[in-house]
Amino acid sequence: MSRIVFWVLLAAAIYLAIVFARSRRISGEKKKISRKSDPRAPVAMIECPQCGTHFPEDEAVLGDGVAYCSERCRKAARAGKHA
Ligand SMILES: [Zn+2]
């Protein structure tokens, strides 16, 4: 009788180990995915006042307190103002 109890406990232990390992793997994958598709992570997009192109905020070229998409647009805007 004690043999059956031993095997049942062994089977239960193996089953729990598999379930535990699986749940850990799934939660690890979820963390990776959520880190990639985090809605707060993407950089804000700004519209260039010179050419109208949308570009990421961290690539902005600042000129006179205005964010342009490139050095070219900043120069063009300045030239436009002075002309
Ligand atoms: Zn531009």
C-alpha cells in the first residue's frame, strides 16, 4: 500500500514541477513581449513646422525654440524668416 502512495506522490511532484516550470517560462515570455510593445516606451512624434514631416522627438533639431526634423529644415526656416 505504501508503494502506491509513494508513486502517487512522485507523480504529483513531477506534475507540479512541470506546471511550475511552464508557468515560469510563460511569464518570462510575457515580460519580454510587454517590454517590446509597451505603449509608454515609443518616443513622441513631432511634426516639422518647415516640411510637415512627422519625426521622433529624440531626433529633433532645435532652432529658436522650435523643433525641426533636420538641420536642413532649421536652416530653411531661418532663411525664410530673414528673406
Ligand atoms: Zn522638416
